[in-house]
Amino acid sequence: MMDNDLDQAKGRIKQAAGDLTDNDDLKREGKTDEHAGKAKEFLGDVKDKLDDGVDKVKDALKRD
């Protein structure tokens, strides 16, 4: 499991615990963790696409 998946899972668990204990701070912290995990996932996807693009450009330049 990747870090972003762990952050998202941790966030959902904190939100559930906050709901059970009626703790708004814990719910808010859980939402923050979950959103951080989603942001990391998005940024990782963007990085992968950029890396692929750079590799394609390198390959094209090597053929010339």
C-alpha cells in the first residue's frame, strides 16, 4: 500500500472515530489526512505523466 493510500485510510478512520465520539476536531483532522492522501496521489500521477513525456522527448532526440 502506498503512503497516499495510507493517508486516505487513516483519514477515514479518524473521521469515523470522530463521528462515534462526537469529536469535531478528530473529524476535521481525518478529512485533512484524507485530502492530503488524495493530493499526493494526484501529484504522483502528474509526475508519472511528466516523466513519460520527458522520456518520449529523449527517445525522439536520440533517433535524430
